[in-house]
Amino acid sequence: MNEMSEELAGILDLPKIELHTHYEGAAPPAFIRGLAQEKNVDISKVFNADGSYAFKDFVHFLSVYEAATTVLKSPEDFKRLGLAILEEAASNGVIYMESFISPDFCGGGDVDAWRDYLAAMEEAATEAERDFGITSRGIVTCIRHFGPEQAKTAALCAAETAGGFITGFGMGGDENQGNQRDFAYSYDMAREAGLKLTTHAGEWRGPQEVRDAVNDLRVERIGHGVRAAEDAALVDELAEKGVVLEVCPGSNVVLGVYPDWKSHPIDVLRRAGVKVTVSTDDPPFFHTNMRNEYLNLANTFGWDAEVFTEIAKASANAAFCDEDTRTQILKKLEA
Ligand code: ADE
Ligand code: ZN
């Protein structure tokens, strides 16, 4: 094996900021298997023979994801999961992380139950900050294929617990179901509660979906957004408006949005002046972590420490946190 260059080793060790991860999607398979055993739940179909998550395409991924999530049954489970996620991220040099958390998987949209789950996740965040030096925040997330009515219960949970740890509202799930504007009521509720907004768009559907996200939901960040690259006028508009893309290249390659790293548009978007950031989405599902994303970006596009530092700063500036926290993380990036 070639010895890694000193420059590349330095890049992998840079402090990192991650704005797009799904709490349940960051659960290591061994963690989920352990809980399934404890609770006597049969979720064998979730795993390959080698113990990794088994899925053949995006829709199958979503169903396996939801099956794995069924073993997360209590606030305590979410606290343990949070500690595991944050320890792993910190070991990859992540100093600040935002995670999507779904009331649908934490009490089914009931506000009182949600408060209990949220308290447990906040405990994990506080302990992880103390023990692993990683700061984190939560983005309450509705699930698109559960529909607009269900999304309102997530938005209500978000609005009722906005402030402090909960800084944003978002939407994940199957982008091929319904339209962004179907969720405008929920986004209005979240905005009025003072939350910052993001939505998955332009991962599966084309540029129009990204336009809809900006115009119909008035988000300031877009989850993925990569297919905007197919429309030059939209790319210019995103650059001009300063809309931030939460790009997850490894996720896109594993799920087949792009056939390989070379074909991924992150560098084209960046060169066109779009604010791109880098995240892992659901790291164990996609056999990735932030060091691996950095490694592939450096090897594929020749990004040097200067580019990665610029991206980390853009990420800090796009973080859904209070200004004191932003100042602190920017200071850590400079150190
Ligand atoms: N939920 C978890 N990962 C997702 C992804 N990549 N796209 C949409 N919803 C998701
Ligand atoms: Zn995502």
C-alpha cells in the first residue's frame, strides 16, 4: 500500500462541520442488531450476511431504514444512539454537527412523548460536548412519503420545542411523492416559531424541485440539491441568492444518483459559486464517514486544504445555530 502523503493526512485531520445527517440513519448496524436482540425483535431482513445494511435502491433503502428504526423504542435508546453517533463523528474530526430527528420515530408525533425523546437526545448532546468536544444541534424533520397531514404533527413538535438545541425544520423521505408546496403549511408554522429551514430536493427529481423548495418553502438550505447542476440558470440563481447545498457525495454514489465520484457535480457547483457543504447523510448505510468523504473529494477533484477550509467556513456560516456558537466554531476552524 502506498504511504499516504503528508498533505493528504493533514487534510483528513482538518476540523470538520457536518450539516446533514439523519439520527436513525447514523446508527451502526451492530447497534441496531444489539437493540433487536435485547428486545427480541426479528429484523434479520435489514442486514446482509456480512452484517451490513441490505438495500438495492432508494425506495428499498427507505423501507430498510424504517425497519431498523422500529427497534428504537424509548428515549433511552435515542440517548445511547446519540452518544454513539457523536463519538464516531468526533473521531472523524467533526467539531459541529446537525442531525435530522423525526417525531414520527420518537413517539409518533405526540408532543408530550416528543419532549421526552428530545430531552434524552439533548442529554446525549451535552455529554458528547463535554466528553468528545463535539457541539451538536437538532433539525426536526417530517417525512415526505408520510404525507402533509402527518408533517403537521412534526411541525407542531418543532414549533413547541424550538430554541436551544432545536434550531431547524426539514423534510426527508421519498422526493418522488407529492410536491414541496404540499408542505407549505408545516414550513410556515416552523418559520413562525423562529426555526431555520431546509428540505431534501434535487436528490432524485430535477432542477424544478430545487426551484420549488426555494420558492414554495422559502428554505435557506437544500438537502442535496445536486441535480440543480443540470440547469445553468438555476445554478446562477442559487449562487446569487447564497442558497446553501448540503451535499452528500458518498450517499449519492452508493444510492446511484451518480455512477461514480468523477461524475458527481459538487466541484462544478462549487466553481460556479454555489455554497456547497459536505456531509455523510446516513454514514453506516453508505459505508462512509467524514474522513472518507474528504479522502474521496481530495482524490477525485484534487481539493487541497485551502478548499476544505473554505468549505468548513461556509458550513459554519450556514449552520442553524446561535451567533455565539457560530463564533466559537469559526474560532476552532481557525486554530
Ligand atoms: N432519509 C434518510 N436518508 C435520506 C436520503 N438520502 N434522502 C431522503 N430521505 C432520507
Ligand atoms: Zn438526507
